Amino acid sequence: MPGGGRARQPTLAQLRAFAAVAEHLHFRDAAAAIGMSQPALSGAVSALEEALDVQLLERTTRKVLLSPAGERLATRAKAVLAEVGALIEEAEALRAPFTGELRLGVIPTVAPYLLPTVLRLLHDRYPDLDLQVHEEQTASLLDGLAAGRLDLLLLAVPLGVPGVTELPLFDEDFVLVTPLDHWLGGREGIPRDALRELKLLLLDEGHCLRDQALEICREAGRDDAPVTTTAAGLSTLVQLVAGGVGVTLLPRTAVKVETSRSNQLLTGYFAEPAPSRRIALAMRTGAARSAEYEELAAALREALRPLPVRVL
């Protein structure tokens, strides 16, 4: 019989022994079910009673019965053991590469154009990976990565953020999208300094593509803020261009999707070296799954080769 005193922490072995007895109501059968000797099983149950300071069983010479407390705690013990089993199963799945959950964050100026390739690759090569996609701006993605809400990011770099490791995928050029009647429409070899005089339409604050476009303008010798009209997405920008409001810069991966919606657009190409951006995967430095992410980056580079990019 247990004595008075403060309950102690039970062990998993004690909980397994008690759960087996609660299920079989027979020490010999319970011991055989969990591969334990009958004396060891009896000792584990007695130790659990002592640890919890509760009588769990009513023992007679002919059978074993659960006490009222034993009835209630048997349900708890089974739930605890089920959760421990689920934890072990999940850990085993995580040890197997490219299984379990992958929470991928993607910036809006990448998601519509690269996700078809990413999804196809994961479906074909890593079918046991449970991909969850989150489209957010860069600052929000980095916060999510740092907080553990996201596992991996697909975005423009360099980030220059401590504790974040970048896995570069490719470089892509920017092109100039204009209305049909624009003097630079459809031209090749456009000098960067042509940007000094253009009415350039850009994305709203917070988009890294806006910052990149402004930097390109500064490199071209334009120091003033060149925008009076902005948009929340590239699709809106391109429609504004088609309507004659101005011109815009698009990354090459976005051109086919965005310009196909209107026959009122022309695409111009800059002289080499054209302004460009770099796209990479980003992970927490020292992430437990870093080897998987590096392998995924290598697979992505190969899958992205058919796109108008320079794979790194």
C-alpha cells in the first residue's frame, strides 16, 4: 500500500506496466504483452503506486481489479503513452530526409513565377514532404524564420542578417516594360542612364523589388524619388503600364506571366551588364535540417535551368 507523502515523477516503464495490467487485468498476460517478466511488471506497478501515492489496483488471489483511482488514471496513462509514441514517430520521420513538414516562406515577386517549378520538383522527388507555403514580404519572412514559424525562405538576397545562411540559386536580369508607343519599347542594348528621365512605376513600400529598382535608378545617376504612382503587385504595375501611365521594371521570370495579359506592352532589354537580382533559399544558420536544405537548393538549381535565369 502506498504511504502518505508527495507524489514523485513516474517513469515511462511504470506507466507501460500499469497500462498493460489495466488492459489485461492479469499480471501474466500483461507481462507477456509488453515483454517484461511478471515480477518486474508487478514491481513497476507497485513503484508507480508509491510514486503517485495512490492505490491503482485491488489484488485478490484470483484476479486483478482496477481501483476507482486506477480506472481514472489508466485513461491518463494511455494518453501519455500515446503522445510519447507519436513524439517518437515524428522524430523518426524527421530523421528520414525530406519527410514531415516544411514551412516555406516566399516573397510576392517570386511566388507566382517560381512556385510551379518548386511544387513540381517537390511532388516528383520528395513526395513525403508536407509543404506549407506562406507568401509574405521580406521583413515578415525574416521575423518568421527567426521565431521558428518558418523553416526556409525563397527570396531576393543579399539579406545581411546575422544568423541567416543564404543558399544562392540564380541571378536574373531586369527588363523594361513599356506601352506600345514608348520610344524605348522593344529595344535592346538600352543604357541604364535612360532611367534618369523615365516615369517609373514601382511597388509599394515594403517590397524588396521596390528597393532594388530604386537602387538601379541611383546607379544610373538618378537621385530623386522617381515615383508618384505605386501598386501592391506586379500585375497591377503592368496594367498601369499598358494604360500609358508610365513604365516599370520586371524580373525576367515574371515577364511571360505578366505581359501575356495585354497586347499593349513591349519589353526592352538593357545593355550588358544588365541590372539584376539574386534569388536564394535562406535558412537559420546551423538549422538541424541544413543538409536537406542544401540538397534541395542543388535540386532547385537544376530544375530552374529552363527559366530565363543564370543558375549559380
